[in-house]
Amino acid sequence: MHADEHSHIKNEQMKVGLFIPCYIDQFYPNVGIATLQLLEKLGCHVSFPLNQTCCGQPMANSGFASLSKSCDKNFVSNFRGFDYIVGPSGSCVLHLKEHLHDEQHPGEAEHIRKHVYELTEFLVDVLKVEKLNASFPYKVGLHNSCHGQRGLHLSSMSERNLPAFSKPQQLLNMVQGLELKMPSRPDECCGFGGTFCVFEEAVSVKMGKDRIADHASNEVQYITGGDTSCLMHLEGILKRNGSKVKTIHIAEILNSNA
Amino acid sequence: MSHTSTLKHAEAAAQFINDEPRTNWHDETLWFVRQKRDKAAHGLPEWEQLREWASQIKNHTLSNLDNYLLEFERNAKANGVTVHWAMDGADHNRIIYDIIQKNNIQKIVKSKSMLTEECGLNEFLHTKGIETVDTDLGERIVQFRNEPPSHIVLPAIHLKKQDVSDTFHEHLNTEKGNNDPQYLTEAARQHLREKFIESELAITGVNFAVAETGGFVVCTNEGNADMGAHAAKIHIACMGFEKMIPKAEHLSVFLRLLARSATGQPITTYSSHFHKPREGQEMHIVIVDNGRSRQLGRADFRNSLKCIRCAACFNTCPVYRRSGGHSYHTAVAGPIGSILNPNIDMRANADLPFASTLCGSCSNVCPVKIDIHDQLWKWRQVLVAEGYVDTTKKVGLKGMAFLLARPRLYRFAGKMGRGVMRLFPWLVNNKLNPWYKQREMPAPPKQSFRDWYLQNKK
Ligand code: SF4
């Protein structure tokens, strides 16, 4: 935990580098906007390095980690010098934490690995947010993305015999009017899985359909989560089937105006 | 319905899912087993500690395997057991065939042993005109149907009551359409009882081999290993060399973990300890390598040999539950199979490490703490480096890597109508694109986040 190490830094003195993963930049700019506004509301000094592209995960998870070297380099040159790097995607953040390397700048790469945070963990562990001025009067189902949960330990896992907690739930509980509904399988994978979603199309879609059915049985209006990739996959299925259920990134809910 | 071993996982899985109600049933049945496991695991405050101990004992054993194997051999021999060493599956099968020939054996019963599946023992003996009878109920069912098991603990889990009824009607002459489990089990029991009584040779697997005593433990719920071994004049126990544990006291860790992880039972109905042949009986142990020493030499993958074959990783795997064991086209399916089988044949099994979303649930349930999903990731790197991944994938990802390393080009591609095609080659909006088959594309926004930022924040 690096929170304590920096607990003396006041929010406004914190130099936060905003990491917006490539598919959010391209397809879901609102998620980026919500993340930026939320961090600023909480007093952080946020900048968005303009030459960022991607964390390299799509290549690495497909077995081409060797190809992501230049991508890594680009990441390091964009994000060196920040106190924290924050991104609204558990899966990209996990990838960076585990695999970001730069032979020419090993120290800077290490600093990034140790100071890159997924949004909800940053809010809970570093900013220690206890209340939010947000309201979202809907029935919402939470999708725990695997990489956020099992990789970054954003919440306890149903398999393990350890005390229960959930950082995203803790934050959602601060939102006025929001009625949180957990699916019967609280941490089953949605089936996105990077290139798995196309190379194993049948299983991927079936997994997504099953997650949706689980949430739908709670009559939720929204499915939220910390990973846009999972949500993009679920949204694709919901839309194809003409469902009224919508997906929304947790940053958008936490930033929603009261 | 015969096993189609040539299909890759994705294709076989798609076929499986074609029958959606059956897929749902398969998923729910195994999820139920997973929940029973959770209940059993969460009921023991020391659960995580037990996992840690099991992992450490296995790690220690694997690093000292040569010594423990020799100690085991010494002690087993002193107990009057004949110990055989088999380099590979063929060796294993030959050793067993020799014993059969020497003793002029006709009737063989076999309790569950995934190792004999791995070595293809039944098929081999069949080519020699010798039939083995699998005595585990599930295994007998799939054997009648000429199918391989689809799960290492629940071999016939892909079949419904109706399928079993049809199979028994055909092979055991049960009443057509009678799906009553009790009736069907009774028919199997009568049938198997006869086989036990007639048998001259019993083949069993081994769950744990204890170096210090030269004894071994076989765990079953049906008692069929015991029925076989106690009735036949020869008992052959087959084991992969990783079944070793140093001391009998270590069983207290593993026996508590095994059944809880497998089915949620506190312990298997029968945990039978074999040490020496009874009067007039012959006892053999066949210790098999079959690629295990190669795996032991792979630093990233060696600890896959800690596996105690509980199948918890199968039951929890969201991909396995929705694709069925046969889609993995190997004796040991599921997540653990996907990290063991590339070691046995990289080319034939190159698809398996990709048959996962890397969700990590497998590593969390594993009672011996194998980092299964990390090993899946590492196998992907190895398979790509060794050239076992098809070129279209390679070209696509190379193009993507090129673009993502060049911020300007990336932005330009993005501007070309949010250039999905070049950025995310799998998100192309056409009928050939697997994304689009059952999912809509995200609607392209007017501007990227970066453009918004430049307009509003700079
Ligand atoms: S890898 Fe672990 S969970 Fe899977 S079968 Fe082996 S011991 Fe059980």
C-alpha cells in the first residue's frame, strides 16, 4: 500500500497523471470526462499527457508481450514525474502494475508500476473519500471486473476465505438515491477477456448473456463497473437484444450531479 | 456423439453452446458443485492456511523429488510391492500389458485413473484384444458410449439422466425411458458387481504416494477401487511421479483439502491406504514420467505439478462450464489441463492457453495454490515465440502494436471515422467480424476524449 507513504500530500498538491485507455479515448470519452471532473472535484491537480496511447495489454494478453515494448516506452515517457497515475480501468492498470518495463528508464517505469491506481482504489485508498456529492436515483447492478477484483483486490473474492470488503460498493453506497443490487454470482467473469471476445466468440457471448440475465433478474436499470471493456461487451449484447438495461461506468455515476 | 479430437477449443465450444438449454444445465450443475465447495471451504477458518501448507509441502517435494521417489521405491519394495518406472505412456502401457500376458489375464477392472486416460491404456489394450471394465459409475457410462471422460472427478457430467437411461437401455437392457437415478444406479451396481467378482486384475490410480512408508492412498466415493483391489489376485496402481508426498502425516493436510475442493464433502467416502499385497496377491506400482520431468524443468510451469486433481478449477471456470470438457480435446481438460497439455504436445494444444479470459478464479480455488491463470498467460507468450499462433492473429496484433507505439498515427487512425478497423482489428462492423455476430458496436462519439480535453481544458 502506497497510500500512507504519501498521506502527507494534500489532494491539491498531488500531481495526478490521468491515464485514459485507448478504447475509452476513442469510444467512451464521457468516461474520461467523468474521471477527470471527479478527480478535480476532489481537489486533485490532474493533467492528461497528450501523447498517451495504450497500456500494451491487448498485445501482451494475446501472447505478444514482446511487441508491446515501444508501447511501454511511450507510456513511460508520458507518465514520468507524476505522484500518481490514475485510470478508469482495472484491467489496464493491472497490466501496467504487472508488466510495464522500460530498459532505458527502469526507475521511472518502477515508479509508475508502484503509483498507478485504478480509479476506485485511488479514491478509497489514497484520497480516502468518505462522502460524495453525487446522486443517481436508479436501480444499479455492479459488475466486478475480474482484473480489478482478483488482480487489484478491489473487493473480496467469493472463492477465498477472507474478510469481505468492496471498494466500488463502498463508493456506490455514498451516492444518493442509488439502489445497489448484486447479482447472484457476484464475481463471475463477463466473458470479454481481450481478444478472447472474438477468438472465442461463442463462449464470450454466452458468458455475457448469462451475466446480463443474472442482473436482469434483479430488474436493474443500469449495470455499472470499473472496466469499460467489460461494459462495452455487455452493452453490445444488450443493444443487439433490444434490452432497456443500460451500461454505465462507475466514474459517471460517482460524478453524477446531485 | 463421438469425441472429435481435431476441433480446436473455440469451434468445439461453439458446437457445445449451440444447444443452449443443455449448456445452461451444464453450467448450473457445475456451479452448484462450486457452491458446495465454497460452503465447505468457508466453513473451515484455517482454509487458507491449509492451502498454504499444501502448497509448501508440494513445492518442497517437487524440489526434492529424486530423493523422495527413491525413498518411496525402497520402502515399497521392502513391503513386497514391485515398482516399475515408465518413461512415457507407451512404456506404461507396455508394462501393464506384460503383466497381463505373463499371468494370462482375461478379466480386468479399473477404477478411476486420469493417468491411464492420459496414456491411452484402454485403447492400447483394445488393440491387443483385451477389454478393461471401468468401474467408476461415470466412467462406465462414458465407456459404454465410447467417449472419453469430460471431467476428471465427474467423468459423465456432460450427460443428463435421459442420456444415461438410453445408454443403459442399450448396454444393460434396462427399461427404455426409465430415468429414475436409483433404478439406473442399481442396474449399474449389479452389472459391476459381476465384473468385480470375475476380475483377475485390478488397476487403480493413486492420489497420494507416501515416501516414508512406501504406501499409497486411493480416494473414491464409490469404493470401487477397493472392490477391485480386494477381489483380484493382481493389483496394479498407476501414478504420475508428482503424486509423491514425504510423510504420512502430510495426508492430514491433503485429505482435508481434496474432497472439500472437489465436491464440498469433508472427505471422500473411501480413502484407502494400501501398503503391501495380501497373502497370495501381487501388487505393482507403475511410476510414470510422460513429460513431467520436462515440465519440472520449466521454471514458469513446474509448479503445475503440484496439482492433486480435485477439479475445483474446472467447476469454477466460466469457460469450462460453458464449453464442456470434450472441447479441450485432452484427457485432463479445464484450466489445469490448459497448462499441462502444451507441455505434452505444444502444437496440438496451442489453442488451450487461449481458451480462458484470465479471470483468475481457478487460481483462487486451487487447494495447492497453483498460479494457473498466470501460467496461462505465460504459455501464450511461449506459444507465440515458438510460432504456434496463426498468422492472421500475428499480423493484426503487429499492426496494432505499431500504431499504439506511435501517438500521432494512433490519433490519425482514430480520426478516420474513429478508425476502429485499424485500431481494433476485431471491431470491424461487418458480418464476418465475430464481435458483430451477436453484439452491437459501440456508437462512435463525435470526438475523442483527447479532442474534448484540448477544446475544454487546455
Ligand atoms: S490445478 Fe488446483 S484446482 Fe485444478 S485440479 Fe489441480 S489441484 Fe485442483
